[in-house]
Amino acid sequence: MDVGIIGMGRMGRGMAASLARAGHRVRAWNRSPEGSRGIEGVTPVASAAEAFAGDAAITMLADDAALEAVVVEGGLLDGAGRPKVHLGMSTISVALAGRLAAIHGRAGVPYVSAPVFGRPDVAEAGNLNIVAAGPAPAIEAAAPLLQAMGAKTWRFGEEAQRANAVKLAGNFMIVAAIEAMSEASALSEAHGVSGADFLDLMTNTIFAAPVYKNYGGAIAAGRYEPPGFGLTLGAKDIRLALQAAEHAGVPMPFASVVRDNLIDAISHGDGGKDLAALALVADRRRGRT
């Protein structure tokens, strides 16, 4: 398939590499031009409009503001060479996903929300878990691309914003797991037990799941740089989850707690570190750092 990608951060680059490796024709655009260079089989293009064309276009931008600026304010849906389907793979708000679906509907371009679970190395390996919602024919048409990028595509109906609700709920669970490990390891260390030994036990027995093992390993080693998923982005996702919860009348008291702890981490200069650096908040509060 002929596919364009807009947004070539670490995730976008990994996804582009997976698509090219699967034999798809890949064009890429990034606001910083160097981001779209140096990937075998991927052709950099000079404008977002050149990428927003062909059999499909993929957006993988940082947040709501970036996506709206490029796609909506940038007038991509007004161009003549629009794609047959737009896969919105960014982690964005539920509200924006709904607006994008409506805007695309008026423009006659099918829109599929398809955010992903997985870090950059998982994207490069083509093993993402992809959460998809939107018109069924559009998801079917994009299936070869989704298969190239992901281990599995999880479908959640025809309303695009459902996929974004799932993604935000899932990211809340990830941050909650990191917070739980951080507080529990701080407790163990306060009683003379190595936090690394405690997390080794937990993540190899009753919490032997990828999120616990990966983030637990990073916490145990104090390995917070370079970031696989930045703490500031995690804070953005919790903010979006709380917005979606408030709109739907769903109390999320623990999400408010982890939001405040993420703000604490950012205010202490840890925003550019990996999300696992949330553990530093518990360390500071018990007087370790």
C-alpha cells in the first residue's frame, strides 16, 4: 500500500520502519525535517500535504494541539490528494477524536482512531497492540498496515472516540502500576529490604506482567534515561483521562493522586525522564533524595 506518515518521533520512526520492512511504500513528514530521514525504505517529503495522500495516511503526533494544527488548521482535509483512510494513532482526547470523526465525515475521508500500546522498540519490531475504532470498511482496508505495525488489532466498534477512551484508561492503569510499585518499594526499603530485591520478587511472581516487569526493572535499576515514554507525556495522558472522566461523570480519585505526583515529578525537573521516574517522588517523600 501507499501510505504517508505525519509525525516522526521515536514511535513514528519505528512504525515507519515496520511498514517499509513489510513492503509498503512509505512517505514521511515531520515538523523537524531530520526526523523523517535515515530510515531504510522511507521517503521524506517536504510537506504534510504530501504525506496526507495515497491509500492511507497515519498521524502520530504528540498531543491534541499538534494534531489540530497540522490536520485541521493546516487544511489537509481540503486538499485534492486526500487519502482513502486516515489512521489517527496519536494519544489524544476523547473529545478531539469525536470532533475529528465528524470533520472527516463531512470531508468524505474515513477516519479510524488507532492508538497503540507499546514503546519505541516494540513499534520498530512491529509488535504494537493497536486499539481501533471507526467505520468497519475503513479498518478492513487498513488491515495490511495494522498487521505490519502490530501484533494484534483490538477493535472497539464504529465510534472512533471509543478507541481513545480505551487508550487513556489503559495508560491510567500503567501509571497506577508505577505508582504502586514506587510506594511499595519505598516501604520495603524503609524496613531494610532492597527495593530491587522486592521488585524482583513481585515482578517474577504475582505481578509477572510486561508493565510491571519493564517499569519495575527500570525502577529497581534507577534507569530513567533515555526515556522510552516520557513522564511529561504520561502527565498529559492522565490529564486527558480525567477530562474524559469528568465529562462522563465518572469519579477517578486515584487518577487525581497520580496526576499530582506527576506534577511533583515535573516540578522537580524530571519531566524529560522516562515515566518510571515517577518513583523518585516516593523516594523524595521518604527523605531518600
